[in-house]
Amino acid sequence: MKGARNQRNIRRKQVLVSTTDGGPWWRSAVIYQVYPRSFADGNGDGVGDIGGIRAHLGHLRDLGVDAIWMSPWYPSPMADAGYDVADFRDIDPVFGSLTEAETLIEEAHAAGIRMIVDIVPNHISSEHPWFKAALADPDAPERELFWFRPGRGENGDEMPTDWRGEFDGTTWTRTADGQWYLHLFAPEQPDLNWDHPKVREEFESILRFWFDRGVDGIRIDSAALLLKDPSLPEVMADTPHPFHDLDGVHDVYRAWRRVSDSYDGDRALIGEVWMPEVERFANYLRPDELHAAFNFDLLGCAWDPVLMRESIDRTLHAHAAVGAPATWVLSNHDVTRHVTRYGREDTTFSFDNNLDGTPVDLELGTRRARAAALLSLSLPGATYIYQGDELGLWENEAIPEDQRQDPMWARRGHGREGCRVPLPWSGDESPFGFSTVTPWLPQPADWKGLTAQAQSGDPSSMLSLYRSAIALRRAEPGLHEPAMAWIDLHPEVLAYCRGAAFACVVNMSGASVALPDHESLLLASGPLDGDRIPPDTAVWLRMR
Ligand code: BGC
């Protein structure tokens, strides 16, 4: 059945238009991240699925987003919540079927929303047929598709290297026959050997599989990690890194670009690549490589005018060097929700600095998150919204230990479940319209004021703020200007203009500041104090 469907000629013509007057959509899009387990449950099993997404497409259309980025929805044992993919050409039954995914792509397009799928090329699931074959027989040719190596020490019982993994655990696991295999993430995520032509062919074919089904873009997970130095040196300062940003990775993306260019429409390759060294970063965005890169600099930054300005400058500078659009992200499925971050004394985010359980002022965090929405939606480039940002959701820090499944929990003591809690859609109590049964993670009872239904008719809600801001982003000519320039109003105020006609002012000081001279107030993140902007409040102004 599946094979027959794959062979059908289903190359779809892209009919969507650019989102603003200048340039292709991916340069200025508002992209909404759907984390499918937690968006909406259509079949009543307590876990989100494609049926739930289809039922709530109207929410995304009314919000005004240009594209959906779908976190992995492929068959997976879920050792890392779907980032351990067992088959890139199908859908996990918990989410639905390939036919439903195809229908969703069509329905999203009909609603004017583009679709981006998440491809994870650095590693696959240990349940993938390639790895199962590699594990079953030390002489299997599939071993070459991974990094199997003998151990060090007399009995080979020491790991081949001392590399530290992304989850801060070990990076090698020993198999029954005595060899070790490399996994930069969890042991259930063996790293692929990108020096092998079969790996390259397979992923080019996977890209075609999804482009044939009409998707508009590919988000590339951990894009700079693919290549490894086969001599396996240790990580040392002043010597080339053995697995981060190796030169050979660019051949991979040149080949991928040839694939995306062979399709009609503006199909985009968006890499998860961030490195502050401008030249290295820029290499990924050369004209024959990726269209855009996805970065987390602003996300990790403290609520601090000087540091935020530096982060914005750093990001714009790196992208301007190659003519690529910047991308702005406040939250995602890996990090503490920003309402919570901005309500703490330490407002930074880093996996190495676990702030779970430290005091949070949610009212302050919400006020800042509202201001941050106007900041991130008015900077030049593309902006990402993580599902629930538009509802002002906070981190659920009260997840019982026995409901923690994230591999990061055991290894770092910080689990990512708190930002992955099912969305509240309607009603006064959990499951808040997410499902008809108890959701897979507990929803805070206090979310009853934050449901999409409760916020929809309330002009002062976070949802109304996001809807208004996204609509203005389309309508205001100033917000289509390619560049921004800082306005020096006050050392603790971020203020900038886009062309002559638009300005954004974010008051990060402890006292109110006067509105600058302007023609009209377009939007404010909170109540103003006469003609003054209170602390932690942002405004959008049409300028004279
Ligand atoms: C994803 C994480 C995942 C990791 C390993 C990251 O970029 O966002 O959720 O655990 O890659 O695939």
C-alpha cells in the first residue's frame, strides 16, 4: 500500500505567494512551531495528533502565521520524543497516517499556511533497520553507516574518546561484541557516518519524498554536527573541533540545495546552525547552500537592554554578511518557557545553568513576554512562535517525577517536559479541550484563564496581542523595510526604527519613559501611563 502510494506522481505545484512585497516567504515569515504530541488530541488517547492539528488549523489561520514547522512526526520509539527517527517516510501511528499528513499539507496550503518538516540527519533511532542490522552482526555492511570503533585500554573497555555528549552523558555505548558506537545524544540515537555515500543518497531521497508531498521547507536538526574527524581526536582548544562544523559538511548542503532547487515554488532549507564566528556561520548560507539558519542567541539572552542590543547586533551582523535573513526565537520545545524565564531574577537560559524551582513572578514574566512579542515580531527577518507562546503559557514546573521521560532529566536534572505540556483550548478544567481524557502531561489548573477560547474575545489578552501584531506586521509598510536602525532614547530602553515610518520602543528600565514624537500609536504591549511607557512595556509607533 505504502509503496504504491510512494510511486504515484504526487509532485505538487506550489501556489502560495510571498508573504511581503519583497523577497521569498522564508525571509520574513512568521513560523509557528507545532509540537504534535501537545498541540491537540483528535482521537481521544491523551496525546496530540494530526487529527487535532487539522481541527485547529483555524486557530493558526486567525493568528495569521505564514508557516508551520512540524517537530518530528515520524515512527519513533520516542526515546527522545521523536528526535529518534525509525522511518523518515511514514508517520508514527500515535500521530496518524501518511495519508492524513498529506491531507494536512493540502489543508494548510488551502488556509494560506506553508509547511516545514523537521529532518534529523545527525542520528537515527537505534530501532531503525540499518542500526538493527549493524548491531546483529559485527561484519554487516551496515556497520559502516555508523561509527563503530574498538575501545581504548587493555581490554577495550574504555570509550574510544572522551567527547562530551549534548545531553552531558557519555557519547559511546559498548555492544555485546565488544565494539563501541558513537551517539552525540542518547544511546538510542546512534550517529550516522556521513562519509558513506549511502547515507547521503538516503537523505537526498528523503528530502524528495517530502518535497514531492508539497512541503515548503525543511528544518535541519543539529545541522553543523554531521561530519566527524575519522581519526577521532579529543576536543582541545586551538585545534579543529572533531565533530562540530567540519568543512566537509558543506558538500552535504550543496547537494541538498540542488535537490530543493529542482522543485518549483520557494522551497527552503533552514538549518539549526548557530556559531558566533561570523565567517564560519556565513559559510552555511552561501548562495548554493542553505536558505536560512535558525539561531538561539536572543533566546539565551537576559532581559537586559545592553545584552539584548548586543545580541540583536551580533545576529544582524552575522546575517548581513551573507545577505541572509535573521531568525528570532523566544521559546521552543527544548527550553524553559519565556514567561517563566523573564519572571525570575536570573532571566538567562542555558542548559548548563539549571534554574528550575527558583522563585518566579509570573505577572512580571507575562508583562515582559508581551513586550518581547512586540520586539521579536518587529525585528527584520523571520520570527518563530512556539505553540502556546501566543497564549502566554508558563513552564509547568510541577511535573511528577514518574511522568518525566526526557533523557535530559536523568542526565542533567532538568527535564524538558515543563515546556511541552498540552495546550489549553477551552473549558474550566484539564484537559481544557485538548483531549477527552487525561492528557499525557498534567496541565496547571490555573491555565483556565489562558485557554484559546477564554482569550479570543478579550482585547487585552496575549492571544489578541499576537493576532494584532501579526496583522500589523503584514499591513504596515515600515515593517517590510529590510533593515532597522537604533534610536538612542535612554540607556535602558531598546528603541529602533524600520525605515522612516515605523518604530518599536521597549522600556526595560525600572521607571516610565516618555513616548517619542510619533504620528500614531499602533500597538502597546500593556496599558500606557498617559504619554509615558511603563517599565517592561513595548509600543509600536507610526512615525511622522
Ligand atoms: C532538538 C532536541 C533533540 C536534539 C537531538 C535538538 O536540536 O531540538 O529536541 O533532543 O536535537 O535530536
